[in-house]
Amino acid sequence: MRSFKDKVAVITGAGSGIGRALAQDLATRGARLALSDVDGTGLAGTLELCRGAEARTYRLDVSKREQVFAHADEVKHDFGTAHCLINNAGVTLSATVEHCTIEEFEWLLGINLWGVIYGTKAFLPMMLAQREGHIVNISSVFGLVSAPTQGAYNVTKFGVRGLTECLWRELEGTGVGATCVHPGGVRTNIAKAAPTGKLAGEYEREKLGVVDTLLVTPPEDCARDILDGVERGRKRIVTGNKSGLVELVSRLLPTSHGWVMQRFGM
């Protein structure tokens, strides 16, 4: 994906945060936009910010398999195909593994991991058929290292990383590429809107407050890094506050990085 001009870009979770910033940036690059989110009001706001670009919005719960596959059919009907899929929709929750209920695990995995799997399975066939396309999966720095009170989130983001790195090998020679993105502290509402688990206590609330202080990188900067990286053919993109540090300690201290992370408030 050397250029997004006139390409059909599909973005989940486009109603706010990184998804909205990606939509705005892609609009300036001349892309045609298929924007989805569960939040219709947020989607309308994103669409308004993309005036001048060809764009359509779709209400979509990525945790629902039938909805995602139907969405792929809608995009093909409305735009003819899809060239770039950005699996961006995501949520988090603050709870230790002990305190996170099975239902809370299922909710988070449904959106963050199954949503990415559904999206990939729904859009990959048309990309392979045309021998052109790119899948961008948004993981996290917590897909490089794990953080306390983020057990369910860690599971999903390591899963997204594993899926994407598998695609690197499987898609060789097909004309379709894949990129895994590991954002660090990007200033979105993901932490502010994150619930604590229903069994969580003071420890979880304290950790959630610390994470919120690390969210300082504007989502527009993150979006630019992602799209520039895709155009340059990068398979892994690390962006946002403390992301470079996290990637470094994950390589140098694969089993003993906890003290470094704690020192930097993570």
C-alpha cells in the first residue's frame, strides 16, 4: 500500500480517538472511506470532519460475527471492493486476573480479539482475489509486555500480534500485506471510559488512574505514524508515549521487565 489515493479504506472504531484521526488523515490522502462504530453520534462527528472525501458510515458491533461479514458485503456493494482494512475498534477494563469475571473476559475478547479475527476473515478474500490489499491490526504496547490489572486486555493484544505476525508469512507473494501497530500512551478516551471490573477494588482503580496520566500523545500523531509506516511497507509500527521504551525492555528483559515498567508508572 504505497499510496492511499483512491483506495477504499475500512476503519472500525472510527467514531473517536485513533480511528477518527485515521479517518481524517486518510481523507487528506485521497482515500475513499468506509467508517464504522457502535456509536452513531461519534460516527456522525467523524464524517463531518472528513468533508470533501467520499465516505460512508456504518453502525457495527465488531464482536458480532454476522454483523462483520454483512459489513464486508455492504462495503463491497457500496465501494466495489476494499483495499485497506484497519481493525481499530477496542476497549479495556481494569481488573486483576483474580477479579476479572469470565463474562468480562468474554466481553473484552469479543471486541478486541474476535473483532479483529472476524474483520480479517471477512475482508481478506476480496483482497486476495484482487491480489492487492493491506490489513492493519491495532495491538498495543501491552501486546509486547503485560501489565497488572490488564490481564484480559493483554490476552487480546498479544493475540492480535500473533495473528498479524502469522499473516506476515502466509501472505508472502499474494499482493496483500499486514501490519501490527503497538500504540503506547495515546490521548484517547480508552482509559477514561474504561470500567473497573465488578469485583475490582482500590488496587485496580489506582492502576487505572496511573495509566490515564501516561496518555499524552495526540491521536493525530499516532495516525500519521501508522499511515506513513504502512506506505513505507513497515510490518510493525510502534508509536506513542513510552512505546519505544516498552519495545526496548521487551527485547532486553523479556522475563524481568516489571521493575522498569513500574519505575515509569506502567
